[in-house]
Amino acid sequence: MKVLVVTHNYPRHPDDPAGAFVGRLARGVAASGHHVTVVAPHAPGLAEEQMDGPVRVRRFRYATDDREVIAYSGDMHARARRGAGLGGILSFLWRFRAAVKRVAAEERPDVIHAHWWVPGGWMAKATGVPYVVTCHGTDVRLIEFPPLRWLARRVLNAAAVVTTVSEFLRRDLERLLGREVQSAAVLRMPVDARDFESARSVPKAEPPRILFVGNLNPSKGVDVLIRAARALKDRGINARVRIVGDGPAREDLRTLARLEGVADLVEFAGALPLNNMPREYGAATVTVLPTRGQAEGLGLSLVESLLSGTAVVGSAAGGIPEVVVPGETGLIARDGDAADLAAQLARMLTDAAFRERTAATGRERVTRDFSLDGTLPILLDIYRVAAGRAAA
């Protein structure tokens, strides 16, 4: 088959975490003998065409280098809502649509795989080619806004197949859109366990380290983690927090750490390349993801931590409970409750036998559920279904 992947987030270099799971899928499909082309936004310093292993990547320009700041920012949807960036957003969307239509006309793909229903799915719909949409989480949250629900229905109703990265998101789509997406399939984003084998030989940091990995935006609950760090300090538990990632809430979080009196216990490491992550997970005693509400499609940082042999604590947000089964593969803290998060972290930090048992059970489970070998046959069947509907 000829497959066109449409995404606003695709790795800019081999160690780029941005859209790493999209790249992993694209390379897997191409390695299976299919022709794969990706349309993604340009970024400063990149070629407009490049090869990512067997995958051809075509990047569209939407501004001059100094103004190409919308994609890969971690807060694209927030920027879209800010009036000051309206002109830039409109230019981005117009050029994205034009690029997808142009490449589809040139390549004549059998199927388009759009990651996120907006903007990718919206762009795919304009081509007339059968398309698959994968919803990752942030795009589902946008459907909570009634003005966008109409557009989501049009995009998802016209898709040959709709997939989500978790069962939670599949149910949420049904709740928001009803019968239109009852046939949605769960397609978990794969992680290569081999990438994290080296993590298990990394010495644990002293004092014990609590690790967070993700975008720094309010929904991720990093403020709850900082308050939990204060609670752990008050309980006399000696631990440090390391925050890997960047985003619009960074300076507010730094300020909060100072106000809580834990600035010396909380380290902001910034965004790191992918090849640093096995060492990060390996050195941590526990990885935490305290996301609020329903804002977490799945929680891949917890999957990666378990593959590394490191214990996890999450909230009950979104798809996290599909990875973290309390008492079996980790612990769950109450949403937004810093005291309860501190209690769960304290248990992991002080009960070595429990920590090691849940980490081992979790590693076995995610190795089975999130392998590329398990995901690829499902995805290729989905592509065949989509292409077959067009032929019929």
C-alpha cells in the first residue's frame, strides 16, 4: 500500500521526543514493505524533504524561520485560542491544507493516516482519499467545546476508520459524539522495549528521585507534584523531584516551588532528547504523572518508566488506569490532591519490596500491551479496511 501520514507533530531529528510514537509507527509500516510519506510542519533548520529511515518526510513552510513557532511548541491549541496569534494560526492551517492536498495529488496514496482529528483529520478530509483518524487525547478534549463538536462530527463521520490510543478515549468519543464513533478501535501507540533495556543498569540517584516527564501545562498537574514535595518534606522523607519537559507553565511552576519552600528540592531539567530518557527513568526511584481531570489520553511516560524497571504513580485521569492498576502495576493518587499524592509517593519511596514487585509486574504487562509487533498487524488491517471501502 501507499500510505500518507498527516500530522502536526513528527520527530525533527532522531532523538526528538515530539511525535516520537508517530514516527515509530510510520517506520514500522514502511519496514513492513509499504510506501510511507509524511506531511508535517517545517521547523527552523530543517530541510523541506528528508528521509527518516525508510519514511519520506515532506515538511511545509508556513512562515519565516523566526515565526515558525506554532508546531512542536506543546501548546498549539492554546496558541490557537489567543487572538494575538490568530494570523499565524490561519496561515499555518491554510498552508497545511494546501500541502496535504498537493502531496496527496502527487503521491496518490491508498489511505491517509491522520494523527489527531484536528488539524490532521480536517486536512485529510479535503483530499477525497479514504482516511483513518487516530485521536490522542488533546483533540478529544477540544470536542468538549460545542462550536468544535460540529466540525469533529464532520471529520470523524467521513473517516473510514477512527481509532483512539486508549479505551478511555474510545468511550469518551462515544459520550461526546454518540453513534457516529461507536465503531472506533483502540490502537495503542507502540514503545520499543529494547530502547529502555539499558535503564535497568543505571544506578539509582541519591537521595531518591521522583521523576516527571511531559509538557509543562496546567492539565499535567505538576503544581500538585510540587505541593506534594512540600508534604513529603514536612513528613521528613528525603527525596528530590526532577521535572523533564518544557511548556507554558514553566515559570509559574518555578515560582510555586519557591513559594512552597522546595525550590532546592525541585529541579527543572527542560526538554531532553530521547536517547537521554533511559538514563532518566533508570536513575529515578519512581516516575509520577499527576494529570488532572480527563486530560491524559494514556500516559506514555508511565509505560516507558515501567519498561525501564522503575515504579510509577499516576492519577486517575483519562487512560492512566489502563497502565497503572493500583497495587499491581503502581499506585493511583486522587485527582488534584497533593496530600494523597504525597502519601502514594511515600509508600513507593519507603516500601522497597512493594516498589520492586509493582515495577516488575508493570514491566511484564506493558511489554505485552505496547509492543510494535502487536500494534502493526492491527494498524495494517485498519489500512486495508479503509482502502477496501474506497474500492467498494
